[in-house]
Amino acid sequence: MAYLQLHPESFSCSICLDILKDPVTIPCGHSYCMDCIKTHWDEEKKRICSCPQCRQAFTPRPLLVKRRKLKANICSLHSEVMKIFCRTDQQSICYVCSLDEHKGHETVSAVAERSERQRALEVSRLQIQQRIQDREKEVNVLELEVRAMSFSADKAVEDSEKMFTELIRLIQKRSSDVKRQIRSQQETEVSRVKELQEKLEQEIAELKKKDAELKQLIDTEDHNLFLHNHPLLSPLRQPTDSSSINIRPLRYFEDVKAAVSETRNKLQDILSETWSNFSLIVTQVDVLLSVPKPEPTTRAGFLNYSRAITLNPNTANKWLVLSEGNRKATLMNQQQSYSNHPHRFTAWSQVLSRESLTGRCYWEVEWIGIGSHIAVAYKNIGRAGWGDECKFGRNEKSWALSCHEKAYEFWHNNSYTSISGPHFSKIGVYLDHSAGILSFYSVSETMTLLHRVHTKFSQPLYAGFWLFSGVKTTKFCEPPPAFPLFPFFLDTLVLVLENNC
């Protein structure tokens, strides 16, 4: 930028040609000494006053305005107006300063510096205004998003309640149908039994009467009378057919109860699987790019996410026995007589949970013996055979912490990591499904992190145990009672079935 060409005239009165004294500014913007302009206009003796420099006329005679912040714009060293800006020292100076201590510095008029800086501020202001508009648009979009999400959520709740109500009504109807059929069959069978009972009782009465007649005849001492009355005895009637009595065990409607129980178990499995899909879909609803919530640092914090988990008997290997409400698995010395099921582990002594795991959840496992595998797996992990596709931690569908008396190992996709840490019989497992975090902790008076996994889970997970030789038991610790044991609708459906079997 060009340097300002400074002249004494720039700060002088064009009337007296001296430095401005008590300067005033007239409407056209030119400055004069107050006495000089007054005298000039007085001498003109005209109604119309004009500027001596630009000749702009003013009617009526304008008021004289003193220079703005005059004292603040006067150099304290030279008592001159500071109309110059020194860019080298970033300060306002007067004409004399520019010839003295600021000689050779880059200087411009204060007006030019102000103009340039003001243009920059105006650009900044435009940017700020544009950002405000952008943010206001985003706020409006988010408001619309919240309204749409609220409407969608309300509609989903309303529709799901209707569908679950229909499902409950259907099950109640089926329950009523079963009850009506049982009572009808009961009435039919009781009527048939009573009819047979009446025939048998009538036959018993006749037999007793015949027995008395025979006894009387046998006790007759007169031989001729005996021989005379003997042909008069009536023959016995054909006995009542009672061959169906006591042919089968007295189970009656126990088979019906077993059939209903089997239906209930299948319904539990279906709803458990469906619930995992519901939970995963709900947790995938994400309007904003939210920051993942931090992992708890205390056991009390972890227990806020505690889940009650039970083992699924249909997945248990035949060498395992489940107990304590299906929370505990025990390795036995002989196989159990479990029925065949497509979800059962046929080779490895493993078992999976009934409940699926999504969202943020925490559970604790306690093991007794030499060690145990504490795992999570997808539902479609292999079940049949001795291959790695069925073995916890040996495939891409499962993650497992192998706990031994003196060491830990973490297994995934047939690769393992040796882990050092305190050895206690209780392990805490923390899952943040959407964030892809799986953490294993050693639990005592404090929580000690053993291993943490960062990945991306594509399906709901299921907790599992693998009990190998030397392991006695492994079980899920019971969570605090404040946490639900099952989704409310599953409890309702199961209760309907149990109360109406």
C-alpha cells in the first residue's frame, strides 16, 4: 500500500492557513477553526452560508459541531490532531510525530486505516450473519426432526401396543379353547366312566344277591329240597366289559399340559429372538452423531447397566446340567438325556443364554474349578460337530475370555492374547453394542480391566459358557432386584399360558 503524502495543509484551516484551533466540522465534512468559519459567514452577510472549500450551500445557517472526541485525538506531545496511523507501531500519531520519532515508518491516514479495517469487519460480520443463518436453518431442521421422531415414536408405540394386544388376545383365546376342550373331554370321559361304574355297581348287587341264594341253597340240609331248588337257579348274566380299566397309566391330561408347556417354550424362544431384533432396530435410531457415553469406572456404575441373564436349555451340551433357575451350568461325568434340538451344542460342553444382548449391559460370572471360558457369540455360531466354527473364541462369530488359575487369555477368530491381571473367581463383562465395546473385568473390592475389544457388532450377542475338563461350575451372578428379568410382554404372555394350562 502506498505511503501517505503528508502536508501541513492537511491539518490546517483553509481560511487562516494555520493549524486548526478549536476545530469544528460543518455538514459537508470539512473542518475549520471555529472563529474563522464564524467570521467568514458573518462577513458574507447572506442568508445562505457556503463552505469556503467545496462551495456547498446550507440553509439555514448550520450549527457548528466540534470534532468528535477532540481531546482524545490530540497528540499529548505536540498538541496536534492525530490524523495519521502508524502501521509499524500500530498507533495513532500526529503530523509532527510522523516527521520525528515515527519517521520512515509505514503510515496511512487514520481514515484510510479505519476504512480498511472496517471493510474487514464488515466481511467478518457477513460471515457471522451467514453462520447465524446456517445455524438457524439447522435448528429448524432439528426441530422438524424432533417432531417427526416424536410422531414416529408415538405411532410405533400405538401400533405395537395394538399388535401385542392382538397377540395377547389370540393367546387368551387359544387358552380358552384349550380349557373348553379339556372340560368337554373331561365331561365326556367322566360320563362314560360313571355309566360303566353304574353297570358295575348293578352287576355287583346282582352278584351279591346270587351269592346269597347260592349260600342258602348250599346250607339246605334236606337233600330232596336241595335237588328240587337247584334247577330253579337263574343263570348269571354276561359280565360287563371292563377290559379298558387300568390299561394305561393314570396320566389323563398330563400330555395336554406337556404340549402347552412345549408351546410356551417355543414362544419364549421366538419372542426372545424377536426381542433382540426389536432392541437392535431401536438402538439404531440415531438422529445426531452423538459422542459415545464413557464406560463406567466403578462397580456401582457398571451395575446401573446390569442384566439378568439365564441359560437356554435348548443350547446346553449333554454333558452339562443347568440349575439355579438356569443361571448355573455344571459339568457332569455322564451325558444327560436331553432331547435333540437344532440349537444344541453337540460336541463342545458349551451353552448360550436365552436373552439377546444389545445396547449397554453388564453382567457378572462366577466360576469354580480350574478355569472357564466366558464368552459372547452371535446366534448363528455353529452347533454341530468338533470344528472351530462351533468353538467359543475360535471363529469370527464369538469372543471369549479363557480364565485359568494362573493366567488369562482372550480369544477371537482363533487368535489369542495373553493377559496378566489379578485372579479372582468373579468376572464382570461390559457390553456397549452400538459403540462396539466389549470389556472384561476382574471383580473384587475394585474393578480391574483385563481386556477391552473395539469392533463393530453386526448382530445381537448372546452370553455363553464353555466348561472344559477340570471346571466344576460356572454361573451368572444374580443382579440387584431392581432390574427386570424379562421384557414385560414376554412375562405377560408366559403368565397367560401358565395360568391357563
